[in-house]
Amino acid sequence: MHASSAGAPRPVPTGLDVRPFRALTYSHRDPGHLARVSSPAYDLVTPDGRARLAAADPHNIVRLILPGGTPAAGSAGAPTTRGPARREEGGPAERAAHLLRAWEAEGVLVRDGTAALWCYELAPAQAPATVGWLGAVSVDGARRAVLPHEDTFPAAVEGRRALLAATATDLEPIVLAHDPEPEVTELTRAALTGRPAMEVTDADGVRHRLWRVTDDETLRRLSAALARTGAVIADGHHRFAAAQALHRTHPAGDCRVLALLTPMGAGGLRVEAIHRVVPDLALDAAAAAALRGFTVTEVPVAAGPGAVAAAAGLHGGPAGSYLLTDGHRLLQLTDPSPEVRATVPAEAPDAWRRLDVVLATTGLVGALWGRPDDPSSLLVAHDVPEALRLAGERAGVALLLRPPSPADVAAVARAGARMPRKSTLFVPKPRTGLVLRPHRD
């Protein structure tokens, strides 16, 4: 070692650290069975949806990812529907761990004998396919390879951490959007040959196909190529934070998380808007308050079911404009005043200040409507029909937002900023339950 470098600190790794893993999968992989036992991600499952999934099959993965019911259903210890004669003692996380061990002992779930990476294609019926890789990604906080773009809530992180600690298994993947890398593209194209290891089409018409890749040279090249990239968390901020929290409390244990790695740009994910619903706020009152900082214009809506949703889908507008509805009438909010714009912190990065969702949260919801950005005061909806339904059920209004671009999200993350909670909906979503990752070797 040269004397000049003897005391120099080691460089901090900045690329993704991705390794193969020995997967845990359902022993029966026919498409019909996989459709019955798999689920959307835990945070997309409604209370009614959980009940339907649990009733579809006694081994549906929802019994593990939501052992205490959905977050919207109440406390973490809320009673749930479980399989016959299964009334374990302990909290939800302990019940999930007991059930997971039982399913392994019964042969419902089986462990692969060798480590692999999984090439994963998600093909919507009406959109280009997204292709990525399932791997075990380092969550070491010293690395700078994985950047979040949204804030998290401590209670939600703790719930996921408790489930991780009890089950010692990644029950569903987070999703990362990584920098483009030609060799990853080449290896992905080569992997999409032959018969997939599993295939299933979900209720939204997305076809999921997975290929298990064990070739040593392919795995080496793929890991090396991904190590030349960084990534933004597209989905799973709370699960990533939970994995980091678990690693901090058990530093000698596992320090990885199951992730679907997709490219940023071509072949990657799309971003859709997540809308806001303000309960107990009449449209006229919302419009009157909005007039203090916006121009408010009525949008013509035809008569008949679905008319508001159709009009909202066809109506565009400039940056800083929003649609507001109670499910019957539709208003457009434009021309935010200097006072409204001044609610956005001047010291924030430019990439963050330009986001429509930021101005909506600080200027409209916060300053003009006087509502805090918390889950009880401001609901979220993943599409326009859900937003309209919630507005009707909660005697409130739906604020319809436009989606940011993937480049916007990446710019915010690289600036070290955070978007308001639930600002982005990356699609399509991987199916939970197809591939699990135990932490043990």
C-alpha cells in the first residue's frame, strides 16, 4: 500500500448488490392454482378483497401477508379468517410464522435446492410488457445504491418489521427501477426463451411469467451488470425500511430484501396517479375555499353512470391544475396564486417543488382546506372510480391528480428529497405469493 493512501477511507459502494437466492414457492404451479393462492401486494388489498382471497383457497398468501386483517380494517390484532382448526395464540406476526412453518411441513410450499435469479415478465393486455429480475438486494445503509422517493410511517414500518422478524422470510418483493444497462437488457432478452417455470394471469388481465435462471456465468454477468447501476424504490418503501430496521436490530443476520429489479425507461414500469379524497367536505365548500387561491371552472359532464369518470379522463390541463369532484359535478382548478405557490418550501430541491402533488398537498389541502396530510384526514385512491366511490361514501370530495413521470420521480430521489406519501403508482405490479425468499441458507 502506498503511504499516501494508507489512511484514506474506503470508497462507499454505489451500485446495486444483487445475489441469487433459494426460493420458496408453491409446490403446485399450474396457472389455476397460482391464481387461487396468489394476491396483490398487501397495501392494495381492501378488507373485502382480503376476505375474498382468503375464501378462494385455504393456502392463499394473503393469510401470511395480512394475518391480522388489512390496515384499513382496524388494529393489527383484528380477527381474521383462517384455515380450519387454526387458532394459534400470539399476535398476527406469530400466527403468520406458525402458518408458514405448517405449510412448509405439509409440502404446500417447497424450497429450491439451488440459488437462482428469476426473470419476471409482466404483460398487461393493453400495454407493453415490463421485464425485470427477482433477486436478493442489499439493504446495508452504508450503500448509496437504493434511493427512496417517498416518506414512510413508523407504525407501518414496525408492522412489516415484526412480520419479517417472526417469519424470517420475504413474503413479497419490493420493486426497484434501476438505471439502464445494456448488458442487463441483453441477458434479459436471452432469458425470455423456453418454457417459463410458472405463469398466471391476474384479475386485471396482467400475465405474469417467470423463468428460473441458475447458469453460473449468466448469474455472474447479471450481478456484475447490476452492480454498475443504482435504483429508485418504485414500490415497497415500508418493506425496505422494515428490512433495514431488522438489520439494525440483528446486524449479524440477513441484510437483504427480495426485490423485482426493472429498468428505468424502455421495458420498465409506468407511473399512474394516486388521487386524494377529503372526507366530510362538500363540493361547494371545497370550491369556495379553493377560490381564495385558484381559478375554479365548471367542467360540463354528460348525464348517466360513469359520466364524471369519462369527463375526467378526457380533460387535460396545465401544470398546477387539478380536477375536483363529488362524483356528480366536476370542477377544474387552475392558475394557483403566488400565495398558494409560496406554501411550497423555497429551500426544497427544484425537482420536488415542480411536482403537482406537492402544490396540491401544501397549497390546496393544507393551506386552503386546512387538512393535515395524514391517513385519517386525507384518503388515497389508486384510480378514478375508487376516488369517486370513496368521495360518495365519506361525504367528501375527490381531488384528481396527474401522474409524475418516472424521470420526475428519479430526479426527486437523486436530489435527496421525498415526495408526499402515496404519490406514485408504478404499474404493473408483481403478484405476491409466486416467489418467497427465506432468510436462512
